[in-house]
Amino acid sequence: MKNTFGSSVCVSLFGESHGAAVGAVLDGMAPGIRVDEELIRHQLSLRRPAGRISTARREQDAFEIVSGVFEGRTTGTPLTILIPNADTRSGDYRRGSLRPGHADYTARVKYHGFEDYRGGGHFSGRITAALTAAGAVAIGALRNRGIRVATHVARCAGIADASFTDPEMQMDQLNMMPFAVLDEAKGAEMRTAIEAAAEAGDSVGGVLETMVTGMPAGVGEPWFDTLESMLAHALFAVPAVKGVEFGDGFALAEKRGSEANDPFILQNGKTMTRTNHNGGINGGISNGMPILFRCAVKPTPSIALPQDSVNAEGTREEKLTLAGRHDPAIVHRARVVVDSTAALVLCDALALRFGTDWLKGDPAV
Amino acid sequence: MKNTFGSSVCVSLFGESHGAAVGAVLDGMAPGIRVDEELIRHQLSLRRPAGRISTARREQDAFEIVSGVFEGRTTGTPLTILIPNADTRSGDYRRGSLRPGHADYTARVKYHGFEDYRGGGHFSGRITAALTAAGAVAIGALRNRGIRVATHVARCAGIADASFTDPEMQMDQLNMMPFAVLDEAKGAEMRTAIEAAAEAGDSVGGVLETMVTGMPAGVGEPWFDTLESMLAHALFAVPAVKGVEFGDGFALAEKRGSEANDPFILQNGKTMTRTNHNGGINGGISNGMPILFRCAVKPTPSIALPQDSVNAEGTREEKLTLAGRHDPAIVHRARVVVDSTAALVLCDALALRFGTDWLKGDPAV
Amino acid sequence: MKNTFGSSVCVSLFGESHGAAVGAVLDGMAPGIRVDEELIRHQLSLRRPAGRISTARREQDAFEIVSGVFEGRTTGTPLTILIPNADTRSGDYRRGSLRPGHADYTARVKYHGFEDYRGGGHFSGRITAALTAAGAVAIGALRNRGIRVATHVARCAGIADASFTDPEMQMDQLNMMPFAVLDEAKGAEMRTAIEAAAEAGDSVGGVLETMVTGMPAGVGEPWFDTLESMLAHALFAVPAVKGVEFGDGFALAEKRGSEANDPFILQNGKTMTRTNHNGGINGGISNGMPILFRCAVKPTPSIALPQDSVNAEGTREEKLTLAGRHDPAIVHRARVVVDSTAALVLCDALALRFGTDWLKGDPAV
Amino acid sequence: MKNTFGSSVCVSLFGESHGAAVGAVLDGMAPGIRVDEELIRHQLSLRRPAGRISTARREQDAFEIVSGVFEGRTTGTPLTILIPNADTRSGDYRRGSLRPGHADYTARVKYHGFEDYRGGGHFSGRITAALTAAGAVAIGALRNRGIRVATHVARCAGIADASFTDPEMQMDQLNMMPFAVLDEAKGAEMRTAIEAAAEAGDSVGGVLETMVTGMPAGVGEPWFDTLESMLAHALFAVPAVKGVEFGDGFALAEKRGSEANDPFILQNGKTMTRTNHNGGINGGISNGMPILFRCAVKPTPSIALPQDSVNAEGTREEKLTLAGRHDPAIVHRARVVVDSTAALVLCDALALRFGTDWLKGDPAV
């Protein structure tokens, strides 16, 4: 399936960094969902580079909905969003040395040199603009059913953000913040550290923590379409994500069973767990508690410092010094991509479980 | 697809802990691969509980190959392995309180009480015996093409194993060890800690680190079938796995780009990387370096200590004290399950890339 | 996916004609459906050869449900049915000349001679016993929701059966008849013609016509998972099926639009069509009218008459005279296989549309 | 998967008759294949209505390749083709009575009235323009490997075309003809009959016969991804196709085994069959002979004659008289859609069998 994810609700991505456009086809989304262009624009703005801590490339991300929306709502048939590439400076790129940490080498091996190499081509983070736009529709659909997604920069450049204390309020705030943190002071520290890295010609990484509330219990499959499997599958497609963990994740490995298990309790007659070390998922199936996961985002591979490399033909070692416009960190921009990805996966899982109408819009809303 | 993984080489799992049998159907495996029953038996023995650090349940894991093997080799059509359940003591189990950390509650919500609850039913780790047997065939197929997989207990109960220093030699050793560690002294410490947890009526978790050597470059797909996506998808189906990371994984998030990037070098005319922080995968595609990943395995949820819980009907809080036979740790047993899972995923990825004959056996061998 | 069909409700087939067993894994079926072993037995008896018009091979088709049924009902997890092969006489088969009309040659090219060639191996019609058993569960599930499937031998050896006149009554009758026809006199003629072909060392084919009533409107997908696409996909896997048509099918090609269109009418406030030339499907989606399709079944390729052929190694032309036990017609036996296949496809389509619980059993029933 | 077909080479379709554009994403096509825009234009011209026997709607079908082509060749990443809708006259359409034979009713049930109903919306034959454009790339890729596809109007309005006698020559000719027949005199008769139907306010259907030469043996899967299953799945998505048969198809059902079997012969040391009643496929796998299949195309449902119908709300029976521009026949236009569909399916089957590089272009060509 390659550039497509999902089986009931699916998204396909296409486009290259320096081609005519990037885009997404969102198929299988329920009909009647109000498509909020303002939300799409907002989400795209959160992904867009901004200020000194981002690349100087400026894209307006003007998007065009080519199909699948009629009278402001989803039709239920494929919804295609096109985002033309405006600010491409191909002169900055040529088939030079292989950029360490990028897909230059692997793309060359796989596509035998026929790949569009300009700016990373189809491997560019630019494609996540399309994913973000499609994800905004999924986010809107989930909201109608009371399911909310929010992500914060839990770590960046070695600095830790606070943890969720009042998710209901905090999630809305995070979704408005260009640099999403729970503790703004920590966010300021992070940005300072990013700028320091940039000045050193270097880059930093971080960890994103995502919370999903309102997810009904009983969604996901044992062996092999666990909710963790489906989410991780899609999340590992987000560029620079090199680790995914649910609940306490790797920290669980250090705990004893008596600390890791979440005791069941009754709350207003509803079965819940007192703690949520398992991140809302048991046996691969949602248990009705908030879903919590973290993604490790590696530092941007494009750095100004000179690097050891090999030429594209693989015949000569050479020193690589990157020109062009680069992000000293992408973790804060990847945030909205992770939200979108998670929302798309959840729409798929919900439609598989409850049918294609479950997310359907209400004519009156 | 639920209980099936893969698109060209696929594995389907079935069975319940206390049913007649567990089993696997392996479909799409190339023809002509010698099926080494000794290897299957060996792999099953590595998964089998043993000694004081494991459950007292004893299964001989006698397996029967029901289809897909002819004159000792794969036919190319579905290979079905059946492992009858012998030592089932259903009396130990009844539809009692929901066991924290298990799938009792989520299975009940999803299957409306119709699930076979005995011993966890279809969610039981017992099903991994079938996965292990099918995986042994995949491991054998990969070996024929010079691809090897090995896993060690990198952490357990807070104790860290050594790292790979001489993979070629160490991988073979690991594959023979019931408790696979690179540093046997650390392994002894771990076992002592497991026993201590067992005596306290508790359990411990750990981290498994897997290395794959000999993987050709150029395998995997951008957006969304990255090699990381495919591996993580399947690995998160292994019970108790709550985190997956590739290369330096979450540690990468703490590094700068200049530390995280793997510089390209030429070695005997071949493009390689000097370091392997990215775990052999760039842009979702294998780069020819060893593939390295780690799985966080949570502590066994079944513990002897009393736990707070709720009855199966969700009407009453009650104290749960588990009878039955339980593992104080499963990380060392999960090792071979992870190897099998990885091998199956890689066979699928290779067949998708190079065709269904690529793993084909040689009539002469 | 190869030997698996379906995405929400899936069936996987395994086994060989002369191996230990044939079997099926039915995954994704809703929980709580009463599994009627009597119905499975009945369906298997309809598929089983009988009397002078069938092969002399006698299989009791004793089946074993290995997983997925608990206290007489589906659990919602994989349901595995195993049918051991009892009456295998491998001596009748050896790697001889390529049998015309069979898969001997194509299997050899595809599997490089590693295939189990005995009795057609995995390509044998014997595997349809497993499909029939799995299909019986699907048929039972559909019945609970008022959806019924029935097939008759519409043509055989040039003799045409009558058409449906009173489906409600006729469908039940057909499902009890070993040789399913609407006009018993025509059935007798057909059997005489089959016997005549058998005496001539030859075989005959036929056409099966299937009706499905009670199917809700709105199921199926445009571009490419039309209900016709899904049904045809699975039906063309039934051995010997070489044509599939819906509604008036090929006869529609001879009509004018004014004759082919089904006018809409209101009946008790419900939108229906006056005629059903389109077989209950418009634009790939069910319209609430009975679904009607026909399958062309070619004559059994195994005949006693000598045939021109080539040896297995492809080095020498030679005359082939088949020993062994063969059917002079399979169209009447294929009937229940077509019913099963259709039922499985419809369960999948319904689960995709309305969710995995739609077919769920009622605890009280 | 809905609007996507294929697993290694996949095509996704989007767009509506009166929306901004229709389009296709072709994913998984091998890299380095020269993209012949002239061929795309030519194929689109064959699909385009022309002369008195077609709708008066005139689309230039100017297409734009948005992604996946670099320096004139496929990159191996998703190739997106956009065809803007120019000549849309939405005024001709309103949510009127349900048009018999169309998807108006089923779309309404499925999408709850949120569908774009104008001109059939996403169900319009207009979407086949995108399929044709994507198919042209597949046709070009197959040609590079010596595989050719051609289709003729085998029957139309009760008039039969001749059969293939010299495929090699005839296939090239067919691919240049706007109204593809083997016997031009018969073609002239057909066109006269179409005009007669048009004058009567009616429409006619027909049968398309497709031949594929150069297909290697050993492609396709038993149970359930037979080559027939894959082809039929995609072909039944082509609007108006109501029947698909392979080789002699339904006529096989009337034959005896001795007539239906294709005897094996040796020709220049190669195993072939003397006849080709099975259409190049045995046991679901290609046998190296030409693949031959036929599609039944129903008469265009849009006719000028008044029809009985029901209003969109399903509350009132009413007489429907269609305004707008309609085809008295589409069988001749559907021809290139069938070619494209077949080519895409074969590319998928070949890539699954032989790997993603098998169709790869040669840098020198």
C-alpha cells in the first residue's frame, strides 16, 4: 500500500518538495462532516515554520479542496486536498553528496537514481503539510463525537515540559499554541536552546506526548491490528520519529507488576482504572481511559556544520556543507503532524469497529 | 485484517489458551525452503517456561505441520502449524474479577462477554507459541540469504546487559541461550532479581534489543509502509510490548544533529555509515547497515499480590488474588517471539520488494 | 493476501488434497453467533460426492472446530475448522503428464516443482470443503439478520432449469436438495446427461444462479470495492468458475436502456424497483432488491478420455490417460461452495458498512 | 480500501462530474518508466465522446501531472494526474427524480443525501478519464516488457464483430481506432444501430473482448487472488460492466471436458496449449498463453424516453424525463477504460510476483 494508510478511512499522500504540489486523498470518511477550512488553515499554520527557530522557507500553504466536499460537508467519497508549492528554490539543491540522516542514499538505492532528489523530493517534510490538512478533517470529525487529541513538546534539547494535570483545559490551550508546552517557562527555555543549537550550526530533537480523550472502549484488534500497532505504524511514517511508546512505555520496563498494573475501580457505575500506566490500551484494545503515547523525534538531519559524506554516485568520499534553509528543530512543528496522524488512525479504527456512519455528521449541525 | 499480518508473506494466528490448540498459517512464503523441525523445536524450547523464573505450566509444544510442507520443504502454499494444548487446567480460571493489566475488560467490552475468558483465551501469551513456530520457518528462510536475527535482554529489573561488540559471533550465541544476554554475569543478576520479585509475589519487566544483519539496502516504503512502521506494527502485537524504538531511539531525541547523523563512508567501494544511530533505516528504507531496535516489555500483569479490581459484570469493586501459574518475568521468553515477529516482517518486506521467489530455496541445498 | 479473502470478516484457506487436512480460519466474525454444527454437516453433505454422477472418492468430512467457538457460539476471535483427509490414495497420483485444464503446469511454473502435486495438492477442489464449513457459519450469521442465500443449477449439459418464481419458498427447498434445481424434471434430465457424459469418459459443465434476499440497501463501495467486485473476486477463486454476471449480465448487453433500466416505484412507502435487471446492485451498491448473479462452471477437467499432453519436466509430448476417481460434473457440488463464498463476502461487506457488531448474536437466542 | 485498487501497484481515484477536477494517484509503479504524454492524450481521446453516437458534452481532458514524474520518467513515488472539469453545466442537473439504472438511489442511501449528486457526482463515468490517464502509464510500462493489451467491441446492439485472427497486427490497429472493431463493416453497422437507438431516445449496450499477449506464466495466486479474481474485481468497478468471463466463459459451461480442456504441446521446447479455451489462466495462474476476457456493458442508463421513477426524498412516484447530454452507447468509449484497468491490474500482479523493479525502465531507453 506504500503511500496509503488505513483500511476503512484511508489517507494517501503524494507530491515532492519541489514539484507542482503536495496533496492528500482522504477516502472513507463518513459523509456529512462539516469541513472547517478555518481549522485546516489553523493546523497548517501550526506546522508552518516560524521565527528564528525554523527554516527561512516560507510557504503560504494555500490549499485547494479538489473533491469530496459539497456544500461545506464531506460527501463520503474521496476528499482531495492540493497544496501547491510556491516558494521552491531548486537552485539551492543539486544531486550533491548524500546528506547524512536523510533518505538520499536509501532513495537512490530503491529508485535507482530516478527519484526527484530536489529538497528530498517525496521524502521531504513538506509532504506533512498535506497530511496535516487531511488530519484537520479527521480532527473535526472526532470532535463531533467528543474525541479530542492534543500533543505537547514533552522534551526538547534536554529540557522537560510539565505533565498533564488538567487535560480538558490544557488540551484546548495546546491546540492554539505555536510552540505547544504545558509549562510556558519550559517552552521559553527550549526555544533558547534551539536558537543556541542553530547558532552552533547544529540542531536538536525532542519528545512529543499525545493525549486522546473520549475514545470509546473496545476499539482495536488482538494479533495484529492492536490500537498500538495501528498508531505506531502510522506514527513511524512521520519523518524523524524513531521511537513510539504507550502509557509509561519504556519506563514500564523498569517497574514491578504491582506498580505497572492499573487497578480497576467503579466510578459512577462505570468501570475505569485508577491509574493509566498502560496508556488507555489493554491487550491492544482501548479501555476507555485517555490514550497516551510519546514519539521520539530525532534532531533535524540538515545542519550547517560540515559533515563527512560520499558523493551521490558512491565513488568518492567528500566533505558536505549544506546550503539552503533548514530547521534547527522540527519537534514543535511535528506536533500537529502527530495529532493529524493519530486522528486519522482513530477514525479508521472507529469506522472499522462501529461502521462507516459512526462519525457521520448531523444535518442540523 | 485483525489476526493476520503481512501482504506478500502473511501470518495468521488462532487459538485460545485453554482451547484445543493454538496455531498459525504462514502464507506466501517462497517455495523450496527446507523446513527444519529441529529449529522449530529449538525456538519453541526458548519460549517455553523453564526453572524457577517461569510459570509452572508445562507444555511440550508438540507441533504438527498440517499443510504447506512437502518432502521437507515449503511448497509456497499456506503452511499451517498446529500446537495442541495439553496442560490446561481450566479449573484454575473462572470468570472472576477483571485482572488489571490484562485484556479481560477490553475483551469483554469488545466481544460482549462471548469471549473465551479461560486463561486469557485468545489474548493469552500461549498464542505466541504458534507465532514462534511460524517465525522459525521465516528465520530459516532468511538465513539462506545471509540475513540473521538475534535478540538479547538488554535490561531487566533495572539491570543493564552489555551492548553488542562482535555481533557475528554474539548473535549465534544468543540464539542458543535460554536466557539471552551478552554478559552472563549480568544475566545471573537479572535472574536473581526475577526470583526476588517472584518471592515478593510480584513481577518485573525489561527491554529487548534486536539486531538484524545482512539486510539488503532499499527495502521499505515512504509514507506509510516504512520498515519501522511494518516492524513496529507487528511488534506491538507481541503481548506486553509497550514501546518500540529504532537505532538510538528515544536517546536520539536528546542528541544534536551532529551527533545523531551517521556520516557516510566508502568501505571496499561500498557506501556505508560510520556509526549506526539510525538503526539501519533512513527515510523508512533499509540502508544496508544492521537493523537495530528495542522493545519495552512491561512486567507480567499476573502477580500473586492482592489487587483492587471489579467483578466481570462491572457491578462491584472487589479484591483480586490470582491463583494459577504465572511468570515473574516474560521478557526473556518474549525474546524468541520478537525474533520470530521481526523475521516474518522482513520476509514480507523482502518479498514485496524483490518478488515472491527471492527467498526461494535451492533444489541442491 | 493470496489465500485470504476479506478485510473485516476474512477467511483463509489451507491444506492439500493428500495432506493431513484441509482447513479454514474465519476471522472477524461477530461474537455470539450460535454455531450450528448440524448446518455445517448438512452443507458439507451437499458438497460431498454422491451417487453415480460423482467421483468414487468418499470423505466423511468429519470436521473439528479448533478455535473461536466457546459454549456453542462464536467468540469474535479466529474460528478455525479442520477437516482431516481420510480417504487419500496417493498411489493413484504421481508427477505424471500435465493434466489439461488443471493447474499442474501453472503450479509448476509458479512453485518451481516444490508444490505438492498429489491430487492437485493445494489447487484441489477438496479445499472447498473447508470453505463450505466456514461458509456455513456465515450463512447462519446472515440468517439471524434475515438475509438468505440460495443457488440452483440454472444450466447443465445444455439443459436449462426454470427461473425463480416464488423465491421465499424455493430458496428453502433448494438448500435441502442434493441436486438443487427449481424444476425437478429438468434436474432428472441433467443427471441423465451427466451419466451419459461419464459413460463416454467425458464431463459436462453448467451455470449456477444465486439469489440473496434481505440484503440492506447502501452496502458496497464505488471505485473499486463495488459489491460486484467483491463478490466476483471471491467467486472467481472457486475452482472451475470462468464467468460471473449480475442481474441479466451478458443478456443486458443485448438490451436497450429502456428495457435494462429498473423503474423506481414506491411500495408501502419504500423505494423499490419494479424489475431487477441489475441484480440488486446499482453503481456497485446494493439497492435493497434481491441480489442475483450467475457463475459459469466449466466441465470437470479430469476426464477418462485420452488427452494430448506434455510430461511434467516439459521435455516430451505424451498421451495422458487419467486413472483415479473423477467427477463427470461438479456444477451441482459447486453450488454450496458458491453459497458459502457469497455469504462470506456479504458478511465482510456488512461488517465494513455497519461495524463488527452488526451480525452479533443475541444472548437470548 | 474503497476507491483504491492494488497492493503493490495501486491506483486511487477521486473527483466528481461537476467538481473542480477528477484525478488519479498511481502508487508503486516502478521507477524509470518513460511517461509518454502523447500516449496519455491519445488514450484520453479514445475515451472522449465523439460524433453523433456520443454525448454532446465536450471535455478537452487537459491533464496535469502533479507528482511522481521527474525528467520525463516515473520516480517510483506516487504519480498524480489531475484532469480539471471544464465543460460543466450544473444547471442541467438538480436533485430530481432518481434516475433508473444509475446510482442516485444507492448513493443517497449510503451517503444520507450528503453526496454530490450533480451529474452523478463521484459515480459519473467522468472519473474514468482519470483511470484512463493512469492506465496509459501502466500500458506504457507493460509495453517495455513486451506485454500488450487491446480490446474490441465484440458485440453491440446485437451485432457481432469478427474474432481475433492475427492478434499481433490487429492489436496495434485496435489501439488506434476510435471505434475499435476487427471488422470495420460490422463497426459501421453498430454505429448505425447506435444512431437508431439515439433517435428513438434510447440506448444500447455491448460486449468488449480484451486480449493480453506477452504475459509471463506463473502470475496469480490460488484461493483468492487468482488472476481472474484480480481482473474481475477491478473490471466490475468500470461503470456499466455487469458480467466478466475468461476464455470461452459462459460458453464453456455448455461444453464437454474433452472440448474445454486445452491440450498441452511443445513448441520450440516451450510448453504451450494447442487451444486457449481457458483464456490463458489455469488454477488462477497465467499459463503463458494470451489472456482473453470479455466484459458485458449494459446500455447507457440515461435515456431521453420518459421513465417511471420516484422523487429523491422517496415520498412520491413521478415521471422522469432526462434533460442534459447523454450517450446512446458507451461500450466503445469503455473500451479504453477496460484496457487501462487491465493494465493496472497486471502491473500489480507482476510487481507482486517479480518485485517492484520488474517493470523498471532502462536508463538508456
